[in-house]
Amino acid sequence: MSYSTHRQPGRPAEGIADTIAGAVAMAAGGAGVLRAPPSLQSWPGIVHGGGVVALLDCAAQALGGTAGPRKLEARLTASVPIDTSLRIEGRADADAIRVAILEGEQMLSAGAIAALGGGDRARCEAWMGGTDGWPLPTADQCLACGALNPLGLKVKLRFDDDGVWARFEPGRNWSIAGKVHPALVPVLLDELASWLGALVSKEGGLTNRIAVEFHEPDAAVGALVAAGRFAAVEPLDRRRAFWRTDTALMTADGALIATAAIVFRAGVDYSVRQMEHFRARTPPEIFRRMFPSYAI
């Protein structure tokens, strides 16, 4: 069976474009292989939720999906491990290309990618973020915020009483031909949404579902703003375990690039594993504001 990737064999991965393309190999019939490198991780050992969406998008484009304005909806059923050979299955329907990532017979993630219709509207108000606020903790190797990940966005999120935001300019390894690489959208907005959900629920957690709308996929590299308001975060179940968030990515002058509706799954079981990490990287007075039940 013949597979194709988006970069030449043997060429080192220099940026997000090479890394994403080099992780996905698709055959014309829709069967493929995925092996994500450590640079795509969030928590140790697993692919960043936004990175999973970028991999699904890459596979869909290899099968003929649009690179223009599009909607990408994904369910993250289980964590996708790094440095593990996984199967990808893709097929084209009348209205979308559907792609799934599997480990053996277990479905880890599945998504649908379709052209964004002219009648589709942004789900959230384009709030540009606050003016000061408090810094959120980072992780060393996280694809979005990791200061020691050579591929990472190295984005620094802040929050105040209204919401979470980031203002930054992506480095060269997140651009292609002078334009923002599309993987930046799900990676950044997933990171933002995770903190919106965590700060409202006051618990740790992980992304459960992602729906991203690429309104301007050819945005030029420059100063960007990503933001989301707490007022737009709402529980989806009585147990208040699943929280829907709305976020947007814009240029510095407010032109809309993308929006996302992302579901965050919160819970004490996640907090048990995550709180010590957050506490060790956050001043006590800020941590108490973030997670009062876990403050010492």
C-alpha cells in the first residue's frame, strides 16, 4: 500500500507544517498511519487536544478536503499517545470528509471537516481581552505554552474577572509562506478553552469536543489576539461536568480569523492529577483565586 505525506522523506521537521505533515501518512483509499512526535504533546505522553484536531485536518486535506474557510468538528474520546503507531481511517461523504484515529480497534478521536458555508456565523462575541489581569501557569513541554518545547507556540495566557486572553505574534515555525499555519487555530483556542472551563468549574479537566470555524485561513503572520469570556461558559449537564466555551482568534485590529466552541470536561479525578502541577507554578494568591478548594 502506498502512503503519501506532505514533506519529503528524510527532511527534518523544522516547524509545525513539517511536523504535522510528517506525522500523518495517508493512502488514496483513505487508510493511513499516524505517529505523533513528543513536540505535539500537552500533558506528558499525550497529544495536545488542538494538535489532534490539526492532525485530523491534515489527513482530511490529504484526502481532498478544502484548505479554504471550513468547519472542523472533533470528538476526543480518549487521549492520543505520542510516539505510537496508530491507524487513521478517512472517507468522503456528500457534505464532509470524516477521519478517525484508532489504536487497535479502539476509537481515540474522530472528526468531520466541511467547507464553511456563507450563512455560517461566528458563535461568540469578538472580545479583545483585558488590559492587565494575572498570568496562568505553563508547562515546560506543552505545544501551546511550553517554554522548553522548541516547536511550541510559547503563548502566555492571562485572566481577569471577565475572561482569558493572549496577545502575541507567532514565531516563524508557526507560519508557512508568510501566513499563519492553520494548526495554530485549534492549538491556541483549545488551550484558551481549557482554562476558561477550569476557572469556571474550579476543577482540572481535559477537552472533550472541539468545533472550530476557520473564517480566514490565509491570515498573514502578525500580532494576534485570542480571547474568551467567562460569561459565555455554560454547563451542559446537571452534574456540571461538561462545560461549553466560546473563543475567538483575531488580528490585533479586530479582524476575525477563527472561532471555536469547545467542550471542557471537568472533574475531581482530573484535579487530583493536575493541581500539584498548577500549584507549583502559580503564586499562592493567584492559585487561591483560580482554585479556592485546592489552596493550601
